[in-house]
Amino acid sequence: MVMTQIQDERLIKMADSYETPLYVFEEAVIRSKCRELMEAITYPQTIIRYACKALSLNAILKIIRTEGLWVDASSLNEALRAIRAGFLPQEIFYTGEGASLAVYEQLVKLGVFINCTSLDQIRLLGKVPECEDFSIRINPGEGDGETNKTNTGGPSSKHGIYFDQIDEAKSIAQAHGLRIIGVHAHIGSGGHDIKPWLRIKDITLRIASGFPDLQFVNLGGGLPVVYDQAKQKPMSVKDWGKALSEGMAEFSKKMGREITLQIEPGRYIVAHSGSLLAEVQAIKTTPEYRFAIVNTGLNHNVRPSMYGSFHPIRFVRRHPSPGNGKHQYVVAGYLCESGDVFTVKSDGSGVLEPREFQELNVGDLMIMGCVGAYSHSMKNEYNSMSLPASVLVRADGSVKAIERRGTLDDIMQRELEL
């Protein structure tokens, strides 16, 4: 299992000091992932952007900024959050599936670069007189991912301008006096075979070669992340970087000028950095299953319910127990929702898949690993549950609170303002 290396005694102390449920993030893990990617790509004109939708906490953004990465934003507020964290507007790349004239006008005024994902967005951007250059996100006709929910390419994906509409995109841009200087594609997230990534890279470069004003190619993210070491093998980042660098060098040679490479990993950078701590509040049995109910749920990590995602889980015993046997447990959350279960089959069916643990008791501490990406950022207040606090384990080992625990006043604040 891929789990935090923080000692159990420290985790228990954090749970006692900050209460549970609690998000714990590790600075050293984030920095190591940033450096791993930067060292793997030797192509000189490369920009690595952090897809901040994966985890957008201010403290995390500041760490990533000091590592020299730029930002990929999916909303106006994500762009504004990045600016608050110290990123310059010109270091932010905006790709939003939805768009409005007011949002585009504000982004252009700030100096944030806009990436259009539809023909209608190009028309909309054409109404902003201050804008001259932009890029387009294309759908190359295929993608890759653990499920359709994480596949961002091909006929079933809503993302990007389908490759057979490229000429129309060029005509619309020309009619509005806009230059397409970048081409972007994203294959999806979750596949553990790097071959589809590199194949779609080749398709994207072939399409990009047809843009006379091309300055950069953005090949997206989608780098595989290991959650279950028993079933998944890590990608060779070194081999991936070598193939990518060689491909871009050859492409620039064909184009007769150096084309900038951009990539935008999000999950890869932060997934292993986060843990979710919670306590066992009840043990229940039915004729078929034994349940361990913990004081967190899909409101703090929706990935198992939404995608069937596997997250490593272990427990630390808080009190001596006479029972030492092992049992199969379904680990479930505290929400009034049947789908609030963490141990499910990975096919997205929602079918329960118990795991074996030493006998559990009320009060035992659950440690769920690999929650750094798309867990905190997708949290919600379902059942009017207050949001957890977040702490950062700094590179020097010290612990700092970076987000306070939520309250009912937080939940009702916008109602009360009326």
C-alpha cells in the first residue's frame, strides 16, 4: 500500500490536537514530485503547470510556486486563488468548459492566457477587443483513463474541440482577428500504460503542425498514480521524460523553430502527499458484512463513491483490546447515504469489497492514504457536516495548521447575509 511515512504516534498526536476528521499534507512529498518531473524532462523550452483543481489550498500553491511550476486553472476563482498565492497572471493558463463574456473580459484584463475548449468559446473570446492571442483545446479522437469518468478524449468526452472541426476553429478565429498560438490536448487520468499517452502526444503534434502561428503545445496531465502497490506499477518518469523530450526536439526541428512544451500534471504532484484521519465510531454486522463506521465520508473523499477509486487504509489501535483476530470489514462513512462507503470494487459499480484488518474497536484511528488529489478539493457539506481542518507537515518535520475546522456558521453564512 502507498501510505504516509509519518509515524503512528505523531498521527495520533495530530488527531488529538486538531480533532478528526483531519487532512494531513506533507510538504516534502510535494516538492519531491515537482523535482522529479522537472529533472525528467530535458527539453529546454518546457513549462510545467500545476493543475490546481487537484488541490487548491493556498499553502500548497505557495509550495508549488517556489518549486518553479506555473498554474493551470479551470475557473476564474482558481486563477484568482493562484494570484493570491503569488503567481503572476502571465504564469496562469485558463481552461474552462463553461465561459461567459464577463469572465473572459476579467481574465484578459488581468493578463491570464485563455485556452478555448469549444467553437462557441472562440466566438465569445472574439467579443473581447483586447485579446489577440489564444490557444485551443482539441479532442484528438481518443483518450485513456481508468474509467469513462476519467477519460478526457474520444467521442464520449465533452472536452475539447473534436479534431474534425479544426478548420472551422481556424476560420472563426480569423474572422474575429484572433491568432491561435497554442494547441492543447489532455488524454485523461488513471491509465498505467504510458504508451497511450505517447501515442496521443504524436497525434496532437501532428495536428499542431498545421497552425502557422504555433508557439507552444500543451500535452496536459494524466500521468498515472499508484494507489495500490499490489496491483499497480509505477510509471518510469525517466523514460517518459526522455521520450517526450526527444519527440519535442524532433517536432521543433520539423517546424523550423523551437516550440515550447507545456504539461499540466495535478494529481501526480499531490496525490501521495495527503492522508485523511478519522476515528471508528461503530462496528456493525449484518448476515453478509461487518461494517466499520468512521467519522468521515464521501463528503471528504468522494473518489471511491464517484469513480470506484482504491485508497489504501489502515488502522491504529487507540486502546488495548482483548481481540487479536482478523476480520473482513467494509469501511463506511457517517453520512445518511447508502453509497457512503470507502471499500468498493474499482469498476465503479458500487459493489462492496471488504478488506481484512485486525479486529477493530470504537476509537481506533483510521489512516486513509493518497487523498492529496481530488479529495479535499471536492469536499462538501452534505448532511450539514462541518468541514475538516487541514495541517501541513513541513519539510523540517514541524506541523502547521493551514485551514481551520468548519462551523455551522460557515455553512449558513451566505443564508444569514440575506
